[in-house]
Amino acid sequence: MLFDIFVVCHELQETFVVQIALQNGIRDSEAYDGSKGYDIQFTYMSSLEVLKEPPFQIKEPQDNSRKTVAVIQEMPSRKPIGLLDARVCQLKASTQVVQVQGDKVEVQSCHVEDGTGRIKLQLWGDQISTVANGSSYTFTNLSTREFAGKLFLTATRKSTILQMPDMQGIPVSETASDDEADISMVTGHINAADIVILYSCPLCHTRQPTFDIHARFHKCQRCKMNQKAATYTAMGNGTLVIMTADSKRTLTISNSVLQRYLDHEGFLQLMADHEDVEEHFLDAGQFQFKLHNETVISLTKCPCERAELNSIDGNVDLIDLGESSENPNC
């Protein structure tokens, strides 16, 4: 097979930017190595020409060097950041759901610092709740963005977040949540629930408009790849109507809060069916809710709902119930 090929050289002198083989003089070898691809061979018909300006847009090679916040703040928008060591100094307690390429995606904001400066960082999807105020982390594969004239960082699908020892030599700064003043605690029963669960493709991460939870396989409606249904990721959110001692309130619950609660209670398998999650909430009794405005930040069962019946003959263990009844809200 004969074809033209372009080779981009980033590390050579400017006059050696692009090599182009003309006259269809390059061919691939017949031997194929599955891990490395085809070998490219020159023939007697091959020729070589150097171009200073290629006829296509060149993608810059990824820079994996460690950056500081001060250096990042001098960069333009949409520049990749290979490595950043920083401490989380301000973490927004609540998350937001935004529209990205037709999909609703959960995002959480925080600020990070490294002694040279401070910058805002956005975390998405599974990255939410992986950081804590005052802790230090190594962030990889970030990218710069600009909004309203201000530069900030965003995590990408390839980003990793690894906790590291506390950074030395950085003055202790305010680490409280920037929305702490709007946080409240309430206790109540869930009277109604509407949970929506969608599944995302493990390859292209696109959410599927339809998904049969009982099927063995599912073909992604975007990348068209057929995969085992069990490899798709379930993501949920919804609305809870709760009754407190003096009022009825309608709350929103995000995917990260929902999954964190179910995982803590040992019911993460309920994420397979939205009705199972709804029925669990309706039967679970009284909850303590931590709220930012009308958004659930966290929820836990009241201690009185955890009292167990320890007597074999069905009599209530009065000691357990007596200890639990100390909570005036239960």
C-alpha cells in the first residue's frame, strides 16, 4: 500500500518543522505488530521535502512538567497542565449541575494554592468529593480556562488526584468553605422522591438516552461500541420532598451526594434502579440533612432509626432505644 505521510518534528530547528514524502513513495511493511502498528519503509521512489508551514493545524505535544500557580496564571486559556502540587484552601460545599454538550454534568469548585499564588479549580463527575480543605494533592492533566476575564483551572477526563504530604513553607490560610454561611441542618422524613438514573459509556463517557438494566450488552448510541452492560456507570440525581417539624420542603440531591450516602449505608447496588432508591428513601424513616439553600450536601439516618432489635423473641432492647431517644429530633 502506497500513501503520503506527514511527520511533525517539535524538537528540531524551525526550518525542519514538517517532513512530507511525495510521489506516493512510502509503503507499509507486510508484517504487523499489534502493539506498535505497521513499520514504514522508504522505497527508491520516495522523496523528502521540508515545509515551514504545514497544510494543517499542529497539535502541540503535551507538557508533563510540574508547574506552579504563578506560572499557570501567566498562561492563556486552554493550555494543558501536566502536573501541579497544591493545597486545597477553599472548597465549595455544594455542587452545581451544568449543561455540557447536551449532557447535564455535576461540577464542584475549590481554590488551590502552592505558595506562589492561588487559583480556582473545577472538579467534575467522579472527581467530586475526592479533595478536602487543608489537604495537599498532586493534580495531573489539568487545563486552563478563562471566564469573565479570569483564568481558572479545570480537571479533564484524564486527570488524576493523588494526596501528598502537607506542603511545607506555605502560610496557613483560610480553608473554610466559601458558602459556609448558607449551610443549615434540618431533620425530617422523606415523603416523596423522584430519582433519575442515567448510564454513561465507559469509552466515550456519553450518557445513554435509553438503557435496559436487565440486558447483558448495550451499544453506545454515540460511539456505537457494543459493551457489557455491567461496565456502564450509573449516575443519579433527583428531588426529595421532606417534612420537618414545622414545614414541607423540596430539595435537590446530586449524584455525588446520592452515591456517597448509598455507599456508606451499604446500598450502592440500589443505583441499578431508580424505583429501588426512591422506595428506600420512603421506608428509611427520619434523616438529618445538611443543606446549602435547598440543595442536599449530605444526609444521614437519625440515630433513632439505627436502633436494632437485639432480643431473639422480638422484645425491644430498651437500652438501645433509650440511648437513641436522647435525640430530641427523633
